[in-house]
Amino acid sequence: MKTDFVLTRSTTQPLETVCTRLAEVSQRHKFGVLATHNLREKMESKGVPFSRECRVIEVCNPLQAQQVLNQAIEISTALPCRISVYEENGRTILATIKPTSLLTLFGVAGAAAAAQEVEDTMVAIMDETCRG
């Protein structure tokens, strides 16, 4: 599935390696990992069979979050940023919704610059993670 509002990167590194590296790289870019959700485990624990490996990693830069939340608290519904890590056709994929696309839904003009800064950092994090 191709969409204009999703950023993706891919690598040959194993999923577990990518998840570990993503946390390390995020910290170097001043983004903390708030949570990691293992979708396969979570769904199976609810009695729903799901064979794919997929992690959703929540990351956040608190200073940038504060900046947009001070402009419109409703933006909290779109935070934190999420990066999905899953396997597809023998490769490990990283995917995230573009912060610029997501925050334009709120119509807060002052949030555009912060969204672009976050998006640029998310791209850098994903690229660096994939480089190994």
C-alpha cells in the first residue's frame, strides 16, 4: 500500500536488531522511547491469531511536544509519534505517518514548523537505524 502521508524505509537487518537500534538512535536525536507494543503478542493474548511480527514504537521529544500542545491541546490525540517495524518480503520495514500530514488535520498554523522539524528528525532516525 502506497500513501502520500506515510514515510517508509527498509533494511535487511533483522527486526529485533532494528528495534534495538531504533531506540538507541532515537535517544541520540533527543527522542525518548515511551513504549513498544508487540502487536502479535498483544493480539494473541486477546485470543486473536496473528502470525506477523510487528512492533509499534512510540517516540517523543518532550520539548517539541510541549511546543505544539501549548498551541492546541487537542494535538495530544496525535501524540506520541509512532514508528512501526515489521517484516515484508524478506526485509524489515520502518513506517511512520508524516507529522506534517498529521498536524495539518488540526489547522494550527503555528504547529507547522514544529511538525516539519519533527518529521526531518524522524526521517534521520529511520535512515540512521537502517544504515546499521
